[in-house]
Amino acid sequence: QVQLVESGGGLVQAGGSLRLSCAASERTFRLYNMGWFRQAPGKEREFVARISWSTSNTYYADSVKGRFTISRDNAKNTVYLQMNTLTLADTAVYYCDAENSDHHYWGQGTQVTVSS
């Protein structure tokens, strides 16, 4: 069982930046593809970004491409989401996930609120 704990959310003005962190309990963290999803009020959870375990290739939703950067530090069992140029549309609960061919785990989420 992998436990994921997100942090770094908060209130930020439009145009500002935040960095989310997701710490994993599992020592085999490096074998999981890691990602970020978000869910805004009244909307379905949507994909934001993913980083692969093997090549560290990254993938982004079109809505965040060029503004968000996902990265991982396998030595710290942590994945990050650097969010720049935030807009009101980025307001959501952000969830970290870890997946491989056998398992899929979710964190509890961290709230990001962008104000005008």
C-alpha cells in the first residue's frame, strides 16, 4: 500500500505561482508513474500531468501546457507540480496519484484557490 500526502496548496492571486508536493511512503516509489489530477466544484476529476517512472517523460493536459511543470525526486520519494501563471480556472482540489501495472493509489488532495 502506497500512501501519498500532498502539500503546498493555498490561496494565490491570478498570475501567481504555487508548488505542490506529493510525498510517497513506498520505498519503491521510483517504480511508479506519478501524476496530478484536479477536480473543480461541480466538475469531474481531470488529468493535469504525469511523469513516467522509467524515462521521466512528462505529459500535460493542454490547459496547463507551458504553465505547469511536473518533476520527481526519487531520492526523496516526492513528486512536484510547479504551477505558474495561475488563472481562476485552475481553482480545484489537486490530487496526486501513483500507478503501475498492478496498483493505482490516490492522495487525499490539496486545495488550490486562485483569486482575482
